[in-house]
Amino acid sequence: MSTPSSASFDCIVIGSGPGGYVAAIRAAQLGMKTAVVEKDVVGGRCLNYACIPAKAVLRAADVLTEVQEAGEFGIAVNGHEVQFPKVAEHRNKVIETLTGGVSGLFKKNGIEYVEGFGALTADGNVKVGDGDELAAGTVVLATGSVPRPIPGTQFGGRVVDTAAAWLLDELPRSIAVVGAGASGAEIASAFARLGTETLLFEALDRVLPTEDADISKAAARGLKKQGMQIHTGTLVENVEAGESSVRFTYGGEQGEAEYLVIAAGRGPDVEGLGLEVAGIELDEQGLVKVDGAQRTSRERVYAIGDLVAGPALAHKASDEGVIAVEDAAGQPTHPIVHVDIPRATFCMPNVASFGLTEEQAREAGHDVTVGKVQYGAVGAGAVYGDRTGVVKLVGEKRYGELLGGHICGSKATELIQELVNARSLEGGYPEVARMVHGHPTLSEAVMEAAAAPDGWLIHG
């Protein structure tokens, strides 16, 4: 534990992940004397164990896929080999670069970094470990979440969470991934393409079950082509971990893999945080109850990220951190509309979305119209070798409102932002359709999908 230089701060942030460090930087910009308390390492789980290492390994799998498909573009590649220790070395370098960048931003903005376990006191201040109590004008709780095992299991040995999977230093011969949401699909897609025998299990009836049904189907087709076995509507039970493998049952069958990766849910990291001592109320789901400015039931204490309701996404946490400290500084803020936050899954094919699915829009009583176009409808789909990607817009007929956008295919995680921006600026699908898009680009498929509901799809 490090010793803070002062016993009093205008703002203390507990947690240094994408929510916490952004909140701290914004607080410092607003003139607050700011400290960040971190029990582990700077950057939190996202930079060290989750988002960033995941994308580094996925990028290696993407490069391998490009090498394997190079012949389709007239490029002969004579032999290739996955040198996973070097993949791990690159992953670690990326982590080091980004966490070092956060440390540099702390220094640049005069933010004090305090190592130790931070917890609220009865007075709404912060105590670090067994040290002294630090007085805080404002406290921002940004401790993130922890993995949850499936019933009948516990983490340890070869039963691992997603973080441990991404941080492996040797390529496993086989893995079984439980949970085919965003995290599970990413792990399965990365390791299957790198050469690991992969099983993917989902208790619900389709992969990526929270996505639009058409997008889930498209993603499933792409994932199956990577050689993995996918079992939906299937529970994994009777897990027995050994020294070199894990045995289990699924759908009446016996299974065995070198590692069992559980990607089936997370919960808020609140143990020892002092919520009860400080009088912080929780909601029905066990999350910290906050209002639209991220204020908790305790004056001067805010909560953001995975601790509160809404999607457990790094970019959501970052925005909430800005909202919290701006409110603390007396500035006007805006509540986040959770449904309009972009969601990105970096498996192959990429999946990205925002807003309502077609089913959700109909259930909500909207007069729904849909525009759906495959990448193959525009020139870039053929040029870049992805004609099977799909763009789907969900709109409301009367006023042209853009209720949701859903994309499965190359660069989907980048393409979705145009639709998010249009919605944010109160534009509808007719406006997207009338915007001039560069040619030949995959974004033209977004434009075409926006024209489809009004009946003037050109290439299709």
C-alpha cells in the first residue's frame, strides 16, 4: 500500500479502470484535487485482464485469418505458424503501453495514485487499507465487476474466467467455453482460429442471444465456419477439474477439455467497499442505486460502470464517470439512455448494435419497418472479401425514427457509430439514406439499408 501525500482531496475515485481513470482526469480538469485508489494495478480489469488483452489476441487471430485467405487475393503465403508465446508477448506489450499511458495522464493532470484497498467510511470518506481515513469532497465508486461461476463450479485450476483465458501464455489444445454472449463468442472465435479445438455452449436457444435474431443467425454461421462446435439450449453440468483437463456433461453427453472457460455472467465488485457502513442503497438486482447524474443515496458519493444498472461496457463507464464529476462540480449533466449505447463484439464476424431489436420494437408497440442489406449489395463487399455481412435497421414508419441498428460483418464495430450518431443528433433513417457516403466503402451498405424502408433501395 502506498501512502497518500495528503489527508484531504476534493475528489477520490475508487478504481482505475476506464470508468475510474476517466472520472479522475475529468475531475482534475475541473480543478478538483483528485486521487485514485486502486487495489490491484493501474488501468483496472479492462486494460490488464479483459478488453485490451482480449482485443490483442483477437487481432492475432484476425491476422492469421488474413494469411490463410490471402490466396483468394492472389497472394501466395508459403507456410505459417502460430507462435503463441510471441502472441502473448505482443499482448503484454499492448497492456504495458496502455497502462503506462494512463499513468502518464495521471501525472500530467496532477492526479495522485494511491495503491491499496479503498473503502467508504460511515462519514462518506475513504479509508485505504489499514491506513488513515482520507477526507473527500466527492467520492466516485468505480470498482467494476467480478466473474460468477456457473452452479456447481468454482474458479481454480483449469476452470477459469475470461480474464485467465486471455492471459494464457501457451495455446491450449482444447477449450470449452460456457456462455455464448459477447465475451464467450470472442474467446471461442479467437482460440478456434488460432488452432484450439473449441466447444461453445449457450443455455439459451442461440449464440449472442441478446442481439437481434437475424444478426445472431449470421454470426452463428460465421462462427461455425471456424471449426468450433456450438451447442445452444445446452447446460454444462457435473464439472470435474483434474490436473490436466476438465470433464463435464452436456445434453446427456460426456465432454472433456484442457480448460473450461466460464463466460456466463458477472456481478458488481462490492465486497469490502463499505456500502452498508456508508448507507448506500442497492436496487432489486443488487446493483448500486443511482439517479441520472450517477448520485447514490449518500450525498457526495457517486457510482458508475458495472456497479450500476445498464450494460457492463467500458465506454458506458467512461461516460458515466464524466457525468458524475461534472455534476459534482455543479455543471449541468445528461442522463445516459442505456438502450442507445453502442454494443461491440469483436469475434469474427464482428457484431455491433444499438437500440431496439426488431422483436423488442414490435413488443413495445411501434409501427415497425425494417431495412436489411447484405454487404454484397455494395462494391466494397466484393473488394474486401466479405459479401455475407449484413446491416439491419429497425425504424418507425410514421416519423422515420431510427429505433435500432444491427450489423454483422467486417468492421461492424466501426460502422455502427454512424447510426448511433444519427440517433443522438435526432436524425432518422431517411436522413442517413440521404447522406452522401464515400465509394467504395462498407458504409454504403448502411446507407442502402437506410433507404430500404422507404422503398428506394438502389443496389438490391
